[in-house]
Amino acid sequence: MASIAGLTLSIPSAPASADPDIDDVKARVDRLYHQAEVATERYNDAKLELQQLNTELGSLQSDEDRQDDRLQQVRSDVRASILQSYQGDDLGAAGGLLDSDPNSFLSQVSTMSTVNDIQDSLLSDYNDQLKAYSIRHEETEARRDKIADLEQQLSDDKDQINSKLGQAKSLLSHLEEQERQEILSRGGDRLPSEVPASGRAAAAVRYAMAQVGDAYVWGAAGPDAFDCSGLTMMAWAQAGVSLPHSSSAQYGMGTHIAESDLQPGDLVFYYSPISHVGMYIGNGLIVNAENPSVGVKVTSLHAMPYVGAVRPG
């Protein structure tokens, strides 16, 4: 998975005597918010992969345990065969096999004259079981290593998100309150009094619209704060449709539709690669968890670089 560490933004210092230009600050804050959201969606993608890996690890661990049980059973059968071959006699070198580890057990028994007294099929079975166990053990360890790498990436992504949001907050704090409110109020659209949604989409739209004014928090999926994919995931959950907590993953769910065919409830996606998702509510408007400054709000369909749309369910 690609790292986000390379996402940087150089912000030249303005002369001490110059007042900050609102349009310039807005553009820089928007870039920082977008970089933070890219990091947030990578974080969400990594969490989904981590969940899958942990599920696979649990399955592999159970498989490895079962294979170990089979291996020990066959090893016990080989031991029993050795003991039976030496009934009443000194075990000699064969005695050392009874406590040898699995990796040396097979090589030792194959060098002894007693091998002819042990059924070939029994030794062959032991060899097969040992190989199968080794394969499962290696797969389990590989999953553990990958999980450790992903957990480190999640930590790095979290730091990157906080850094970008901190830079944006710092830029805004240098403006007078009136100027800051002008920045935060730009791009907003009047809340429609009614959204003509039908079917299951109606439940999704009602939920999303009820969250307008809630906070934007990266990685959040309610009840009082959301990131972009967290909002759309929870909205469609009200309609009985399960979506992953990731804008790029949601783009792969449902039916892709043309912009001209958009209906309320459809999910609309932005940027390339995809890093933002909102919900269409009609009349060229969307509801979305936009950024930490404005939270969940209604805005125009083309307020951001539009990529495509999906109809869930």
C-alpha cells in the first residue's frame, strides 16, 4: 500500500506587514483539508485491510493448530512403530527419536536400519503432514508481519492527518474573526426544505440530512461526528445496505450511473484517486461531511472535482 508521507505543502511566509488575502488563505486551507482527507481515506482503507487480515490470521491459526495436531498424531504412530520393532531389545540410537523435534525426526529415522521395520506409508504420511504444517506456519507468520506493517502505517497516517489539520487551523487562526467566518461560509448552499427521495434511498437521505451541522472528525461514523465515507456508510445502513468505511471502496459498490441520471440518495465521488464521497439530494446539490471547519453541510454537486456516481443497493 502506498505511503502518504510524500504529501507535503510548502506555505511561504507572508511579509509581517501584509494582511493575509482571504482567497489565498482559503485556497491553502482547502489544499490542506484535501491532503488530510486523502490521508483519512487511506487510513480507512488500511483499517478495512487490517480487519480482513485479522480474519485470515484467525483462520490460518486454527488451520495451523489442526495441522499440528495431525502432525503430532502421525509422529506418535511412528514412535509406536519403533517401540514395537524393538520389543524386548535395547532401543539404542532409536531411543533418541522419541524426544527429537519434528524437523530432525524424519531425517534421523531415515538413516536408521529400523526404517525397514516402519511402514513406508507411515513415514510418507509424516513427511506430508510436516510439509503441510510448515506451509501453514509460514502463511500465519506472513499475515502477522503484514498486520504489524499495517498497524505502523495507520499510526503514520494518523500523524499525517493531524499535521495537515493543524496547519489548516494555524492558517485560520491568523485571520480576524470576520474574515475567518467569510472563508467558512463560502461554498455553502441553502438547506432544501424537502428532498424528493423514494424507496430505500429515502431512508438514507433522511439520515444524511438530519446530520447537517454535525462535526467532521476523521475516522468517525456517528452518532455526532462523521468523515465523508462514515456519513454515507451510516446513511445507507438505515436503508439496510452495508457499505465499507472508505470512499474508494464505496465506489466499487452498487451500479455506476451517469451524472444525467442522478437521483437523490446516489453517492457521488470526487478527486483522482478518489478521496471524497457525498450524497446527491437533487437540484444540483449534495450533502456531505466536508471538512473540520464546516462539518456536515449541503453544497453544490461540482464544488469539488467530480469523478462519478454509484447507486447503492
